[in-house]
Amino acid sequence: LPPPTITEVLLMTKLLLVTFLATASALKVAGGPVVPQPAVKPSSMSTALQLRGGGMVDQGVWLKAASAFFGLYGVGFLLAPEMTITQNFVVTPDKYHSFFARNIGLCILYTVYLLNYKMDVAAAVPALVAYMAICAVVGPVYAELKLETTPAHKAALLMVPFIVTGLLAL
């Protein structure tokens, strides 16, 4: 591969900077003070989960992690649509691809914003789990089965562990 041009290096630097700035607040996990609760006999389900090392996923932590993952795709589509498309598909994007990709990026970022700042965590987690499950089927899974993808496209399938852990957070 030829070395990257200055323009490509600057674009990647800007993309990384914006990515870090856009996801920094998503990585903050707000937790209140721990208030001691009276001892309650644990249910057999929670005892079984403890025996295998736990199993409950904190909703706040999951929402922030899934938002950061999903948000990175939004940033890529919004700020570098051609690069995001060519990294994932065997195609040369035209102005129409770029137009739609920027709009998709904006939609993803706005959804992440709404889920993190305008909804309660208890409502946002099931909404994002469902959204990610639907997006996984109509997006990466469909693309892998029906489109010419690059090896880098397999990274999109990392949504599957987020969906599974999201189900554990419900």
C-alpha cells in the first residue's frame, strides 16, 4: 500500500479528534452514592448468577458503551463517508452514496444523543437494544450475505455482543 497523503493523515487526525470528543461524555458513568439496604435473601436466580461470576449488566454502563460503539459509526459516516464506505464495501462511492452516508451518520448521532440525554436509562436501554438488533439484521448481516464487503466490514458484527449484553441488562 502507498503511504497516506497529508490530506488523508489530516482527515484521520480530525476524525479521531472528533471521535474522542463525541464519545468522551458517553463514557462517563454517573453513579449516585451507595445507600445500604437491609439484608434480603437472594433469589435462586441471582444465586445461580453469582455462582458463575455474575450476569447482571449495569444498564448505565451498557448504555454508555453501546452508545460509544454506535456513535463511532455515526461519526465516521458523518465526517468521512467515502472512507467509511470504501473501508467496508468493494465500491467507489459517488456523491449520492456520500449524501446518504452523511444523513445516516447524523441519524445515528442524534439517536445516541436522544437516548443518553433525553430519556431515562430504564427506557433507553430496551430502545437501543431493539434498535441495534434491527440495524444488525438490515445492516451488517444483510451486507455480509448480499453485498461485496471487505474484511474490515466484519467489525460491524461486533454489534452482536452488544445486543447480547444489552439483553442481559434488561
